[in-house]
Amino acid sequence: MSTPASPSRRQFLRAAAPLIVSAATLGRAGAVSPNEKVRLACIGVGGQGTSNLRALMGDERVQVVAICDVDSQHAAAAAKLAGLPESAIFKDFREVLARKDVDAIMNATPDHWHSNVAVAAAKAGKDLYSEKPLGASIVEGRAICRAVEENKRVLQCGTWRRSGLKVRMACERVRNGYIGHLKEIEIGVPGKFAIRGGYTGMEAAEAVPAHLDYAMWLGPAAEKPYTAARCHFNFRWIEEYAPGYITDWGAHFLDVAQWGAGMDDTTPTEVSATEVKRRSAGIYDAAESFRIEYQYNNGVRVVMTSTEDKTKWGTRFIGSEGWIYTESEVLKASDDAILRAKLKDSDVKLYESKNHHRNFIDAVYSRGRTAATAEIAQRAATTCHIGAISAALGRPLKFDPKAERFEGDEQANQRLLRPMREAWRVA
């Protein structure tokens, strides 16, 4: 991957995206009336997008009014699921955001599109359910946070483990000292790409199918020959779009680690990626195996390792008096008494959400916070990104969480913003 010119936050945030109208123009700058349904547009309706669509359709307070996807087959299937006519289908997300009958969007585009859609949506006065990682780079994520804050929007990031009972139970027990003093957090993620469609990454270029707007799929990314192996689910194994499991699963598990460690407002200050292996040929060039060590200022160490041992996938908190492990509906501890213990009235109680999608709609009405706010998601994604940058450069790095820059390392700082074509630089 080529190294971009040094990014400027001011330049990055300056220009306005075309076709976007302000929240004031739309008259939707405040809360949706409790007597109205939340009118939702879904942007990106592949596998994860359709899953989100189904979940949000299950909320009686939601009315899906538009579907947007660069693949007309995906769009048609989603529109049929939502019971929408062809006139409600779009290829260009900007046309969706210009509609006055859209209150909120669901953004499940590929990672390299997250910030373009999210920033434009916030500026257009739309609330957002936006997939993880928050942005495809640190600067992009910060641009989303700023747009959400300045336009007083609600954002729920798709790090849904924040709405899991057993994950919350684990994090509360860690935060309240039930395993003693927290010393280390072990994270396991898959160690081999789960490539769909039988592709190898060595496929030759081919004609773009009529149902796909490939130029729009690429968007901010550099022009590359089309192959079906590049698009849809398998984009995540290509470094230009995403750094593999470092963000794909790391965005979930590092988020849990941050929650349990009480680090939602910061990130590690040191990172070192070792044992990094990539494929020697083909387009799937993200790190496929790795060990990434993170160090926080308070002494807590996090180790994220790729592994084929599925029993290690998840987050294990290790304290001076025991350990606790969680992943989705799994909750284990070194002593069952840790799990049986009831929290005391004086203990820290963490934010409670029982359903990630419904929690988003709750916040759209109340204008309150979500389980996975933009700022929380930015810190988790940043932790992923600094690990990926260390893996790319092959050396340890020091990071300043407040400035969101590497200390004394301009080569690393060149990677705070991934390469983006000028026409699509985020506004």
C-alpha cells in the first residue's frame, strides 16, 4: 500500500459533500415526535446490512422508507424484504440523505466507505446506526465524532456486545475488583481468513457485472481491476479497505476490553505487533496471523493474538485474584463464586442495554446516549488501527491518546488517514 501525504485534519474536515442538505433545511434537527415512527433508510444491504435491516424492522417504532446499495441484486432483495417499491431503491447514498422523509440511516457499507456515509448523514441531520469499525482510519473516525457532535446526532456503532448481558456482567465484575487488581487482558481472534465464495485472491481481472456499480463500490479507494474476489464480504482481507481480523473481530473484542478496563475515554499508549504473517501473493494482503501487545498508562497490558483455537476467541480479563472470560453468550471465571456474586449497592453499574438495535431507536426518541457512542467506538477502533499500523511498519510505536498521534514518528503519522481519492475526501 502506498504511503499518502501527511494528512491535515483541517483539510480533511473542510469541504461540504454534494447533494447534502442541512438538518435545519429538513426540519428534523430535533427529536422524532413520540407519535411518529422513525423513518429509516438502509445504506449497504449485503450480509450484515440485511441482518441489521431485519433487526430494525422488528422494532414496531421503525418504518423503512429507502434502500441503497451499489449492487442492484442486494438492493432488490432488501427492498422485497422491507416491502418497498422499486422507486425506494437507490445506488447513491447522497440521494437518500437528501430525502426529507428520512430520519435515520443504517450504514453497513464496506469499511472504506464508513466515514463518507456517516459524516454526510450527520451533516444532513440523520441519526445513525453505523457498523464497526467506526472509521477506516483514526482521522476518519474523529471526523465522524465531530460531525455527530456538531450536528447533535445520535450514533450507535455496531459493536453489539455492549448490549450483551454476560459481557456486561463480566465487565462489571472486573471494574469492581471481583478478580482483584486487573493486570492483563487476553484477546483471541481467528487466524485464517474466512474467505467466502471459494476465492483464492489470485483471480484474474474480469468484466464488471451489470448489477454492480463498481466505480461507486471503490469510491474513496484507488481504482483497481475488478474481480468478484475483491468485493462484498471479502474486502476485509485487503489492506487497502481493512486490515483483516485486526479490525473485523478486534473492533468487538478490544471494545469489550476497553469497557471492562474502564478505558472508554482513552487508548493504549504503546503498541507492538510481532509474529505478523501475510500471504505472499494475491490481493488478500492483510495480516493473517499476528500477536499485538498494547500497554495502557495505568499498567494494564492487552495481548491480542490470532489463533485457530476457537475456545480462545473472545476476551479474558486476568486479575491478581482470578480471571473472567466472556464472548457473546459465554461467561466463565476461575472461580464460580465470581459469577455468583451479586453486585453491591456501592459497586459501579455499567450502562445497560438489552437490545442493540432497539437501544438505538430509544435514543433517537429520547436524544440520550446509546450503548456504543461515537466516542466509545472511536477509542476502540483507534486501538485496532494503531495495532494495524505497528503490524504494517514492523516496529513498536508510542501513541498519544489525547492528540491521537504517534510520538516522534512521522512515518507512522502518515497512516493516521488512509489514502483517499480527493473527490471523496470526507467533509
